Amino acid sequence: MIALAAADYRAALPAGGRLLGLDVGTKTIGTALCDAGWSFASPAQLIRRTKFTKDKESLVALSVQQQVAGWVIGLPLSLDGSDSPRTQSIRAFARNCVDAGYPILLWDERWSTVSAERAMIEQDLSRAKRADRIDNHAAATILQAAIDALVMG
């Protein structure tokens, strides 16, 4: 199941549960996890992309280990809200992950990397440390926005 609206996704997760946030890039997948009560999202591990099958296996292993109930995947829309070639790639990634058995929410990620970068600058992290952590922090920003919408709606 792939949802585009928080309400539809929430209906697929009636008991709540931990969620896995994903910032899917061409070279890495940033991940983040939230608590079962959907209060806060935290950066998790960085997955280096190899082949899709191995990437999905890594995501499923992390999900099993962390008792995840669903996935939130960042959807990179254009600034005007329209799809881009990258958006289509993420939609295909999500479709190919459906058989992993986790409900998926595609969440607008237009400002996630900028927000994550600003937060890390405020924490006075060096440029090198920011480069290593940006994808996971972006995943946490995406997941936090989604869980805020899930709780509010």
C-alpha cells in the first residue's frame, strides 16, 4: 500500500508503531526512526546503495530489527509541486518496495535537506561531518514532518 495522504496512511497503521523514514538518493539512503508514539524522529544508519535487491534487504533487516510498522519515503517534488524525473524514480522505488510488506507514505521532501543542513550548522558541525550526516538528518526531517501530520490529523 502506497499512500500520498497522512490520513490514508494512518488508517493503515491503526495501532501506531515505529516508522522508518527514508531519504533515497542515487548513492545512499538516509534513514531515520521514530518512537512508537510518533513523537520524535532521529537519524539512524546510512545505507550505501548497491543493487536494488540488496538495498531493499538492508531496509527490511533494519525494519525487522527496529520493529518498524511502516515506511515514510521522501518524495522530491519540484518547487512548484510538480513531478520531476527524480520524483518518478522515487515513485518507482516505492512501488518496488511494496512487496516488503510495509505500508508506505510518500511525503513531500522539498525543504528537508535545507532544513537538515541549517540545523547541523546551528549545532556547529564541521562541513565534513555535515556531509557524512546530511542524508540521515534529511530522513529525520522528512519523518518528523510526516509524524507531525499523522498526530495532528
